[in-house]
Amino acid sequence: MAPSPPRSAKPAVKEKALWKAFLDSFKGFLSVVDPQNKVVFANKALIERTGFDPVGHTCYEVFHRRESPCPFCPKEEVITGQKIVTWEKVSPLDGRWYYVINGPVELPDGQTGLFAIAIDVHEKKIAQEEAEKHRLLLETILNKAPFLILGINPENEKIVFANSAAQKILGYEPQELVGHRIFDLIVKEERARAKACCQEVCRGIEKSEVEFSWRAKDGQTRILKSICFLIQLEGKPLVFNISKDITEEKKLHEQLLQAQKMEAVGRLAGGLAHDFNNLLTSLRAYLELIAQNKEKPEKIEQILGNINLLLERTGNITQRLLTFSGKRPQKIKAVDLSRFLKETENFWQRLLGEKITLRVETPKEAISINIDETHLQQVIMNLIVNARDAMKEGGKLLLKVETKDIEAGRLAQLEPKAGKYAVLSVSDTGPGIPKEIIPHIFDPFFTTKPPGEGTGLGLAIVYSLVKQYGGHISVYTEEGIGTTFKIYWPLVKGARPKEEEEKTCCWLARKGQGTILVVEDDVLVREPIVELLREAGYQVFEAANGEEALEILAREKIDLVISDLVMPKMGGEKLALIVKEKYPHVKMLLSSGYPEGSVPLDGKIEGMAFIPKPYNFSTLLKTVKNLLA
């Protein structure tokens, strides 16, 4: 009978068994190696993994299938430095990834050995590698994309990601933009609109095809068309902006618009010449009546009133034509369609000619849209010219404005978003459009007219401008009955047009005070202005050009300079710059037959104003008094 172990040894045996059970239950691989690389302990999982008990064998032979110690073995580092080392390695036993923890351990003989804990992380490692592949693929795609792609933190408005297109489009390296406030890249005039757009995106409203002017690194302005949307990244909101550089496209578009406008003006020329000849004939007749009625003041007063009406009518025609045909900065504002059509009704009737009857139907309330007024005029003019050309023998044209609530999907061919729209209808009684042609009418350069009678740009420009302002266009036609174009533009809520300024006829009631210098090269224009200003109580000097004006300014105390813009020797623009530099107290009023907005300095210099020709004296006097107030 074997002797029983000493009483005191039983707890130690029990404890050893407990530790073995604990280590064998661990699903990872545990081992201990002595300083000579011999395995002195292996848990059950490791024995099962190797297929034999590795105790007594070298670790590099058992675990790494090597005949000599591994060059990457951290044993010396661990034992000498008494520290924990971690590393990852693919095992040659099964080709799987393992996460290994090595640390020092004191052996029973007093030596310091090395423990190893190996955990299978193969699936996790493969997932990480796949994720990294996808990340690199996505990064490559983003950086190869020709679009500017930005990730923006909406909380601090800072850029957190930029792709390599930033260098090509804006001149910045991507890393330069990271941390940059997004709105600092938008031109000052458009920042408020950009912030409002971003706020809508943060509320979950995706914005597509929004255009903003961006300031590039070299100071140049680039026009970008963007798509903006919100995503959640690790529980935090992130705004994505994908932008296409349309600067050159925009320039070409503007050139196309200008070319088409000039084509329309050319087609107007015959009608306008007829109209002006009628006005000149009337003016001559009235002047002869004045000569014949010298002794009849009441009759002369009536004739002068009629002449004034003629001049106003002529001025309205030339001003609208100049505004339409001229190049000027885009100015988007709320425009009341009803009021616009009423104000331009006579212009459209002259454009149509005497054979076509025009009817304008508008509601009493304001129906406003956001648009550049010149672009609105170009849309209507092209549709009217198109209708006029279709009614060679005469007919009727209806311009109608109304509002309409559109439900999503109601007009499938237009695909407008649900909401309230202003609807402009242009209906003619022409022969109609053949069905086979309708799919092509908005195509650029498509025309059924003979050579020399049209470029095929009119309806293409209409379509482009309608879309530019978020609108939609439809056409309904019946052969032998006529055609109706309907344009849907988003309605501007609560917009009200400015009331017509009250005209004053009592401009002599209060005498003016101050000294004015009138600079105008045309004596027939200059003399009556000078005389009327003197009658109004002002001291007036006159000059024929900018050089003469500077001579007078050098010797006289002048309060206000009224100058024409285009003159020989020195024009009004250069004169204004010199006056503001040498005589900063002197106010400037520039005048021109070109429309407002074509003057580069207008509104950019304090104390300077602009008045378009032709103007009545009441308007001039009111402007003068405001400047000298």
C-alpha cells in the first residue's frame, strides 16, 4: 500500500489541479519557454493544436517549423527588459493570424522564462484587411473623381475631408483645406445663402444643383454646382459636398445667351425701326403745331404734355432693349410676374406687330418668383418671337399668369417637386407643332425655319433658363388650333414688389442749394440740364469732358459732379476715380444711356450714384437733393 502524501501537501496538489483545469479551459494557446527555447508548459488547447505534447521540444521547431531560433523572437527583449510585448503573425501550422502576448515568468529553478498567449484573430484580421482594401479603393475613387468632394462637420463648419480635386479646382492641397471653415471659401456676397442651404441639409433636405461662387487660392472666382447631403458617421452628422466646376461652362452659356439675345434683337430691328419712325413723325408734327400756335399757351401746354408722353414711350423702349441686349452682372430678385407683364405689355405688342392681337391676363395679387429680370425677359421674348413667326397671317396671343398647387407625381413629364408654383402660359393661334417634331423642339440648333430665319437656339435657351431657376416647361399643341407653352416656377412666399415711386411735378417748390458741375460732351444734352438746374436754384458750372472738369474742380468749390459715362479725352469712370481720390468730399452722379449694372463703379464708391438716360428732370432733381442732403 502506497504511503499517503503528507497532510500539508494536499492543498498544494489541489491548487495545482485547479490551475491546470483553469489553463486547460482557456481556448487560446498557452505556453512557457525556458531560456534555452525549450517548452516547459503547454495547455490542453495547444497540445490538441500541435497533435502532441510539445514539452521538451524547442518553440521554434514546434510552433514555427524552423530549425533555428526565429529572428523576430522577442525573448531577449522580454527577459532582459522585463516587459510585455505583443505582436501579430500568420502561423505556418494553419496559415491563420494570431495575436501573441509575451512576458517574463519565473521558473521553478529560479531562471526567467517566457510565457506566450496566442489568440486566434484570423476572422477579425481578414475583416480589417478587407476594410482597409475598401478604404483604399474608396480613397482612390474619391481622389480620381473629377469633382471636388468635401466632408464638413456642421457643428463647427470645418472641413474634415477633401479629395485631390481640390488642387485642380481651387488650387489647395487637400490637407490645406482640412480644418478650414467651409464658408470662408464662398464669396462674401453668397455666404448667407450658402449657410441657409447648409441648415436645410442638416434638417435632412438634400440639395442638388445648387450654384455658388468659390474663392480659389489664387484669388480667382470659380463657379461650382454642388450636391449636398447629410450622413451619420459614428453617430455624428457629416455634410458631404460634391461639386463640379462649371466656370467655363457658365462662360460659354453666357456667350450663348448673349448671341441668342442679339439674334432676337436683330429680328426685332424691323419692327423697332417702324416704331421709332412713327414716334419721330409724331414729334415733328407736334413741333410744327407749336410753331403754329405761339399765341395759344393752353394749346402749347397740351402739345408739350403729348411730347413728354412720346419721349417717355421712346425711353421705355430703348431702356428695355438696352437692358435686354447688354451684358451685366446677374441680379436675382423677387419679380412679380403680374406686374412685369403689365409693365411690358406695350413692348410685347410692338414686337408682335399689327397683325397679332395680344391679351394679357394677370390676377390682382402679386405672383412672385426669384429670377434675373433680363433672363425672364429673354424667356418671354423667345416664346413670343416663336409664336409671332408661327402666325404669319396674324392671330391672337395670350400671356397668362396664375398659381397652381402641384402634388408630387401629378405632372410626370415635368417631375416637379410638390409645392406652389407660378405658372406663365404663352398661347398662340398658329398652325400648331407636328407631333414628330415635339421631342426635338428644345434641342439646340433644331429648327424648321429656312436658312437665315433662325438659329434654333430660341427654345433651347428658354429650356435652359427655365431649368436654371428651378422651373419646368411643358408644351401642348393641336395642329390647326395652336400651341401653349406653360412654365412652372417655384412661387416666392410673401414677396411684394416695391411700390412705384411717387412722381413729383413741384420740383421748383423748394430751391436747391449747392454748386454743381455738369460734364457732358453733347451740348444739346448739356445745355437744358444746366438751365433747369439753375432754375432750381443751384449754381452750375459746365464742362465738355473729364479734362475740362478737372480744371474747374481745381479752381472752384464743387459739391456735386454730374457726369456722362462715355466722353472723348476722359470718360466719367476715370473722372470719378480721380475726383474720389483728390476731392473725397465731392459727390458723383454718373449718367449713361446704358442700363444700370453696366457701370463698373456703380454702388462701389461711397457718395456715388447712377441715373440711366433718358430721365425726366423730376427724377434728376430728386437724386441731386438726396446726394446733397
